[in-house]
Amino acid sequence: MKNDKQHHWWAGFTLQEAIFIGFSASMIVLSRILFRLHLGISGHSMFMTVFFLLLGKGCVPKRWSASVIGIFAGLLGMILGLGKGGPLDLLKLILPGIGIDLMSLVVADVTGSYLLCLIAGLIATISRMPGILVLDLLAGMDTTVAVQHSALQTLGGMLFGSAGALLAYPLIKRLRSFQILDH
Amino acid sequence: MLSPRHNLSDYPGKYRVKDSPVHRLNAGFKLVAALGLTISALITQYIPLIAGLIVLMPVLYFISSLGLRDFWRDSRFFFFQAPLIIFLYLLKYEPAYALTQGLMVACKILLAIVPAMLVQRTTSASDMIQAFRRILPDKAAFILFTSLRFIPLLLRESLDIWHAQLLRGARITPKHLLNPKNWKDFSHCFILPLMVRILAVTREVAISAQIRGVDTYNAHIERMTSPGTPQQETAQKKEIM
């Protein structure tokens, strides 16, 4: 969204961008309710999370936009009683956003190609690993077992997260080519 | 027609409208208490305390007038987690140690998560909003509550687009989505029009907020508080007069 003429309203975002960030967070929460696929595979929620984080980042390509989407999605999830773990669930949404934003410090446009989206998706999913690892270690799990457990938990997420990332790129490309984001 | 609406009826941690002592507690207090229970479950190595907390959880569900079904829904992940953790322990340790240690860790993870689920089950969205309003900055709170307020609209728009595209033959039912070949349909037939609609709603909401002075008020505050050149200050004074 190009809103260079407007002043920054909050945290470097214009009012319109901030509202869009809030709506992107709402979509992550809504998708978690609507698309419960009951696959029994760990990490399938990462499909929609990465998808909307990258869509949000593509539409608002500013510093820390993905992290802010993650924070709002976590808070909305807590308010609506979604997810397993309340405050612990916040981490699961904030960390992928931080991962995408850290990548954007190195690469200017993280949603610029299929490859970049794939890498961003993988980074976002791997970013969840420290959260799971810390919880396991706090619970007194053996370090080796904790690393294996968090890696296993992340593995499924990597598969779904990269699929969500690959699906986000053509959409962002289309939105840009139709100049829908320019207003 | 297979609708995604069925998923809204029940899910782990969903708020239950009941009148219980736990429901009547302050949301902030409940969040702090849940955090305390989570931390104590995670850091303790004292087995009687872990056993006590395991007994306490269903009792708290009972006091909260929540049924066994709710407790089962919130805690059943344990039965997926525990075998996995025990299996990982078995790869490194002897069976007896692996079983006891794995089970204890799985119980501690369960005890770390269930208190938060109980808070979600017993706290309405409005009570949770009140708790967040005290800790969030004004503008962040505005965005959070605007998003919350527009969730029903976004849901309605999503379902309208969903049903319209289903009638046109798009393969986007939950059953279809199990096949990755149909994900392209999902993206182009459902998400793309939905994103266009969300961007349009965003613009409308932003304009509406600007008209109500949300944007201009802050611009005015910024102008008044930021130091400017003498010419700018004179221009501002004229503008105010």
C-alpha cells in the first residue's frame, strides 16, 4: 500500500496500513477457526499463518510489519480463546513474524519471487523452534530429546509453511500487477 | 453443501457462557494466576506438586461448571504428545527411565497449557478486552479492537465469497483442500477476491476513522508537540486562530 503522502500514524505505519495489519491478523485467526483440517499432523496451522503473514508483508512492505501482524494475531487469538496455551501461543505467532522481518533486513523484498517466498516461509517456520525448545527445556526435558522434539514439531510446520509461502507469491504478484496495492 | 461454519461450533479453549465463581473472577487476575500455575508447573521437580496440579485441573473445570467433555477437548493433545516424548526418550535412555521421565515432562507440558485454556474457557471477549486495554498503548488498542469488531464482517464476506465460488464449481471445500492440487483454486478463487474486498474495507474504515478525527487529531497533536521553524510556528498559530 503506497501511502507516502500520509504521515506515520503509529509505529511507522499510516492509519490505513495499521488497519490492514489488524485485518491480516484477523484473517490468521479466522483461518485457524475455519480451516481446522483435523489432519493430526503437527504444524498444519502454519500453512495459513505463513500465507497471511507473507500476504500482509507483501501488502505493507515496511519494517516489522510481519511481527506486528503476529502480535495482533496472538492477542486476537487470546481474546477469542483460540490456540493451545494462551500467552504461550503468542510466541507461536510472533516468532514467525520476527523471522520474516529479520529476513527483510537482508533482502529488500521478501515476497519478490517464489524462491524468496519459500525461504521466508521456511525461516518463519524455523523461527517457531526456539519457542518450542524453551518450553521443553523449562519442562525439564533432556537437551537432546528437547532438540529432537522441537525439530519434529517444526518439520511438519516447515512442509505446510513452505506450501503456504509458495501460494502467497502468485497472489501478491497479481495484487501488484493489478495495482490494487497502489491506492 | 459442506460449509466451514461447522468448525465455529466448538474448539479447544472456546468460551463457555456459565455463571461460576471462576467466570466471575477478574480477567487480569485469572491471566496472572494462570501464568503462575504455568510457571510453577514448568519449574517444579517435586512430584507430589505435579500430582496435586494434575488433580487440581479437573477440579477447577468442575468449579467453573465446565463438563468433562470440555476438559477432554482441552487436554487430549497430551495423548499425542506423551507417546512422542516417551519414544524420543527411549532412543537415548533405558525403558524404565524413559517412561517415567517422558511421562513427567509430558505432564508438565500439559499443566503448562491447561491453565491458559481454562482462562479462555471462562473469560468472555469483553472481559479480556478490558484486561488488555490497561496494558496496551492507545493506538495499538484501537487497531486491536477495530480488528475484533470487524471479524464478523470479514467472516461474513469470507463465507459469501466461499459460497459464491462453490456455486461456480471451485474445488474449495475442506475435503477438496486435502488434495494440494486444489490449493491453486483456493488461492485464486477464494483468497484473491477476499483480499481485494479486505483492502476495500480497510480503505473504508480508514476514511471513516479519519472523518471521526482519529487521524487528524493525532496529526494535530504531532504538529503541536514537535519543534518547527519559526515560520512554521507562525503558520500553525494562524491556522489555529
